[in-house]
Amino acid sequence: MNIALIGYGRMGQAIEALATKRGHLISLRIDKDSPHKITDISPDNTDVIIEFTNPEVAFANLSQAVKTAVPCISGTTGWLDQYDDLCSEVAAAKAGFLYASNFSIGVNLFFALNQHLAKLMAAQPDYTVSMEEIHHVHKLDAPSGTAITLAEQIIDRQEAKTKWVNDRIEDSDSVGIVSKREGEVPGTHSIRYESDIDQITITHEAFSRQGFALGAVMAAEWMQGKAGVFSMSDVLSL
């Protein structure tokens, strides 16, 4: 499989190393100094595009990528206010697109666990829910895309919750998310339900970027030849 990388930072390099180990080839490496190379991507030289850049340029990159008719996956967070617009472009181009706030297999299983627990706790009003996420100091967005996904899953399953707030908060209708940026932490997410008598906590802790890279490459393998909008739930049949 030939893969074009849009974004050649830490994640792009980790993906390249793992993809090469799995027998794939990198057709193009596109970074902040060469965004024009996106137009060089075509079905003749590339099977799947993997995009990991930053919130400021993600939508423009992806808008160009879907026009190439090559299936594209993205793990960039912080641009989802334009997600519906991109999905419209995907449909118009009859392209293939997959977005994940986190490609880690473990995190996506954690998403499924979070949904189940949130549904159970909806019937337990004595418990308050809160969240904490910790990432490396280079991460630009806060809260993380993964934390937002977790919070939205809780909101969807608990009528009492209507929004998330990036702060430690006691409002009964909000899910408070505390964001910390420390050292080189790859990513830790915790959800806590607490009452006067006990607490329940579930946590996912990443040890390295390898889990994110593996999930991204697996998603790219799954996306070959597909058209439409997908998620990691489709890849993992969750």
C-alpha cells in the first residue's frame, strides 16, 4: 500500500516507521514547508492519505485531500467546528474519509467502556462526574479531542448533562474537564464518578505514540478503496 503523509512531525514519523515495518511505502511526505504537494497526490501514486497536522490548517489540508479521490484519514483535533462542511465536500467528491480523535485501539475500547458506564450512571443521581486529561507540553489544543469525545458520549447518555466545560466545575448540568500539560506525557484520560460514600474511576494511559501510530496504519489499511464517512468504530466493528 502507498501512503501519503500530510504532516511529518512526531506522529507522521512514528506512522512512517510502523507503516514501513508492515510492508507499506510512503509515496509523499508533506509538511508545513510543502503544503502545495497535496496536489501531487493521485490514485496513480497513493492508496491512502494520512493527515496529522494542527487545527489551524487541518480543514484546508483535508479539503484539498478529498479532491484527489484518494481515501483519507485524519487524527488532527481542534477543527471539528468545520467537520460537517468537510463531510459535505466528501459526499460531493464521492470520496472516502475517516476521522478519529484518537486512533489507539485501547482508547477506542475505552470509548465503548465509557459509553456503557455513562448509561449505567445515568440512573445514579448521587454521583457527580468529572474528567481529567494529561498531555505533553507541545499539545496545542485543550481539552484534547479524546476528552471532548468522552465528554460528549456522557452528555449523549445522561439527560442531566447538557455541556462540557474546560474547568473544574460543580454545575449539575456540566461535565468538567481539567486539562494538564506536563513533560512528554503521550496521553492520559480519567473519568471519575464520585458520591459521598465512594467513587468509580476509569483511566486510559498511553505509554508511547506507538498505539496511535498502529491504529492509524490499521485504519489506513481498512480504508483502501472505500467511499463515505467512517470512524474507528467501523474499523473495529464496535
